[in-house]
Amino acid sequence: MEATPTEHNLPLRSGDFATLSEALDYAARGKTGANFYNGRGHLEAVLPYAQLREEALEAAARLAGLGLARGSRVALVAETCPDFLRFFYACQYAGMVPVPLPASIHLGGHKAYVAQLRRLLLNCRAEVAVAPELFLSFLREAVDGLELRFAGTPEQFREVPKARTPLLPSGPEELAYLQYTSGSTRFPRGVMITQKTVMSNLASIIRDGVKARPDDRSMSWLPFYHDMGLVGLVLSPMASQVSVDYLKTRDFGMRPRLWLSLISQNRATVSFGPPFGYELCVQRLRGETEGQFDLSSWRLAGVGAETIRAEPLIRFAQMLAPCGFNPKAFTACYGMAECSLAVSFAKLDLGLQLDTVEPEALALEQRAVPFTPSRWPGRGRGKTFVICGTPLPGYEVEVRSPEGAVLPERHVGTLFVRGPSVMSGYFGEEDLTREVLSPEGWLNTGDLAYLAGGELIITGREKDLIIINGRNIWPQDLETIAESQPEVRTGDASAFSFTMENGEDRAVLVIECRDANPLRREELSTRIRSLIRQELGIDCFIELVPRNTLPRTTSGKLSRSGAKNDFLKRVQEGRTECPGLEETRRAGSVAG
Amino acid sequence: MNTYEDILQEVIALLAPLAPPGRRVAEETDFVADLEFDSLKVMGFVEKVEDRFDISVPLNLLPDIRTVRDFAVQLQRLLGER
């Protein structure tokens, strides 16, 4: 078996297609394609775009044979494998809407995963669900009692008879896919992205962000159900006709060095990851790296998907400098599923660009005043942020105050964006859509940011989203797990996270508990912690507090920010002992 | 040569350095409740197992594993299938 080549003769077209199927029609005229590597780094499957197109058309004919309404949702358990691509593009050719579903399961998480699949299948009202053999038993349980036209493996799907009528691919105004934000597992939100929307973002990413070259080669271990994994590393390589090498996320998690080996071996030029991916490499590589890799081909090491801290990336660059890693390859970017993917890209070939500001003005006045050490003698260090670049062409950005006023440069506020790749809305959720998307097309990103010289700097999140190891965790998911216990009443739990001194986020769940028995309290904490690990794969600190401790708003709603402030006060006063937070307390600087 | 007891002892030996300080690992130890494993620690552990036994541990086994015993039983089955 031989991987698809990097070099090819097909003239580069930078995503300037009306639809994804048109883009694949063009890519299929070349020799490039997708390559899949196993957990040992061996090539397991090769899928040139030409073959992908043939096989997608065949699957499309079978999809059409099911007699579904146009635009029906086809749920795909998005394991990193060739079948995902076949079915994703089959939907494009058949006028159906693919819905990538998570393929991530945690130790002891059987029930939680099945429940999650079921919630998503119900939310998108799927007519078809396809899962690889490994996931079939979970899918079977998840569809129990639901009336789907088909639920099974790609092999089983081959028994569906083909339609005889010609295929009518999705047009520019039709949906290209539905993307569940890597957000809440309990309260899913399916982002609706049309062909026109995604193609606009792909063209921008390829032309203005990545500045694609005909001899580029991509490499990715990002999940296919993640916006950066799907749009950035599945659709974007295809729409720019370059070859791409895939490693399963799980195999990367197990052996992070495979990311670097495959880049070395295939001379990849473009690869993205969340900061935590780079950090994991640093943690697991240990010791000498010289001679192990050759990363000199890696011209664009994209960083995004969570707030970017510079230190781990600098350590990564130092550790891999002997292997030819160029620190100027680091390119920070900003985006979200609601914008298809990208909103801004830092300028290429400059490496991480940092902005250091005066911490007090930031904390007290929400102003990002450039830090000058001489002006602040003895006032400690400045606070450093990574610059995420200027917005892509066609994008407008506004930083607004809590009252909605547009703020000048270097004032921190909520970031609103408007542009050609903003979603149509959340599927079947008009109220939720109205909350974030104005009739004029302004999207509330929920992120806090400021502008400096027209460049975007993200300082944190306004929404209560918790990000741990690159995964988004929604506080309501943690709260619902607590409330599902018989001892905890609805509205008696509040979840949030805070950033520790080392820059890592820590999830906290404060629960009002009526029971005074220490043994039963201990048992309850342990049980909830275990359930959270099984469902979400993260550690969470549980604090049980007396009744009426959690602060509420006038309308009786819990205030997560209030609960967080009270918690931090208890930690600082030593009234709550939380392992791992003690150093933070002693340092006397619990960051918000 | 791979009896259940051998495999169990190997698994316990691989787990011991990953356990929270002072925590003993035994057959009944629960990965999540006792060892406080999150998804990254699980991956680190599975890597060690794969390297030690030269096998591939299928992802779909994990959701039904809670204790060290569950893991050792599955591992013995995987080794038997080789």
C-alpha cells in the first residue's frame, strides 16, 4: 500500500466552488487523497479523492434509494476512517444532510455514551444512522424504539438497493452538514451550515489563512466530529486538492509522538491542534528528541480551539528545535462551529505574536494597556495574551460592553462577529438561535476579547463554558449529573471552572446538601465524581455546602459567576480544602 | 503461559506508578473511583499495556470496564485470541 502523493499536476483551486460536491468533483481529477494510519503508525487505508468520489456516488445512489425527503439527516458516528468520508460526501451527492456524531467513549462510560447518541439522534431527527462495526452495539442500543429508515454499519448499508433516478447534489443554499458544537452533551445544539456558508469559509481559510500551496500536505489527529477536525482538516485539504494523513484521536492520545513521526515521514506542511495537543507531546516525549523526527517541512503549525497560552507552545518549540521545528510555524487562529470554523488567522511565518498588558487595568477597568516594566516597578509581570490575527475578509468584528455599546480598541468586552460563514441557526432551536444571532447577522461568540491594531486578542470566555484538555464541557452537564442523584434537588448545584496558576482549568461543582452525615456526604461526592468521569472523562472537584449557600439572581436562577466568586473566597480563607488548589491559594492569586 | 493470575499481576504492576500516591492497586480497584483516571490517564495506561503485551486494545471495550479485574479478564481474552 502506498500513500497518495504530495506532488501532483492538478492546478490549485483555492476552494472556489459552489458546493462541496463540486469541490470533490474537481479534486477527483488529481492523484491526491486521504491516508489512514493505525495506532502503530502504519498505513492502514488509502483513499484517493478519485476513488472517494466513485464510492461516495455509489453510496449516494443507495441513500437516494431509501426514498427519503430531501435534506433528511444522516447521522454518522464519526470515527476516523474512510467510511466516514464516503458517507459524508454521499450525503452531498444525494442532497441529504450528514450529521457527524462523537466517537469518543470513556472508561466505564457505556450507558452515558448510548444516552448521548440517542439525544443527538432525536435532536437532529435522523432518518439514517451509520456506525463502524466497533460502535454498532452502542448505536443499536441508542436507536432502540426510534423509527429510523436505516441504522447499521457501512457493510450492512451495501444491501440497500440503488435508486435508478439521477442524483441531485445539494445546492448552494441547501445545508452542507449539521455540526453539534463540541459543547453540551445534555443539551445539544446542532449548528446549521449551508453549502454557500462552508464554501465561503473554506475559500478564506485556503486563500487567506493557510495560503495553500500546490505542494502542501496536511496531517491531522483531530476528531472528525470537531469543527477544526472536520472543516479544517477534512474539507479544507479536499477543497485545495492536497493529500492528508490521518491518525485516530485515541491513537494520538496514546502515542502523541506518532503525530510528529507521521509529519516527518510524509513531509507534511500543515497541521493543526489545540494547545493541549502540543502540551501532551511535551509531557510524553521526555528527554532527547534529536534524530527522532525531522519537522523541517512543517510550515504551518496551527493552534486554536481553546484559549491559547504561550508557555506550553514555547516549551514544545524548544524541545523540538533539534528536530528542525521552526517556531515561526506557529499560527494562532480563532473560530467556532457557529462560523463554520475560522474567523481569524494570525499572519503566517511570524510565530506566536504576544501582547502583554498591565494586569490591574485589565482586572479593574477591563482595559488592555500595554505593559511597560519601567512604568510598573515592583508590580510583578504583565499578563500575556496570544494575538489571533485580523479577521478573515468579509468578517466584521465588534467588541461590546455589557450594555451593548461598541468599545474602542484595547477595551475588553464581548466579541460579536458578522460574516459570510456564520451559521443559519441551531437546528430546531429558534429561541436558542435568537439568543446568539441577531436579525442583522451579528453572532454573540460568548468570548471576551479586545482589538489591538485591528488584530483580535481573546482573553477568556464570557459564557460559562469550561475547557479541559481541549474539550468543551458545559456547566449544565455537570449540574445535571449532580441533580440526577436522589439527594440533590434541581437547582441545588452550580458548576464552573477557574484557571490555576499553571494555566490549567479546573472544574468545580458546588452542591447544596441537606445531609449532615459525613460518611453519606463522602459517598455522595465520590459517586458524583465517578459519574462525571464516566460521562465526560474529566476530574471535577466537588464541594458540598449547606442549604441557601449558592447565590441566586432576583429571578431565582443560580448565578454561576456568583457561586465561583464565593467558592474562591472560601478557598482563599482556607474554609475549603481542595487538593491541587492549595498552591494557588498560597500563591494568593486565583485567576478568574 | 498467560494465566489470569499472571495477567492480573502484570496489570497491577503497570498501574501502580499511575495510581494516586499511597493508593494500593488490587483486583477490585475501580479505575475511575479509586484511581481517579481521566481519559488522558486511561490512554497512557492502555499504551503501556499495548506495548507490554504487543496487542491492540479495541476502543469499544473501555466503556464496559470499571475495575482492574474487568480489564484483566478482557486482556486475557484478547491474548487468547491471538
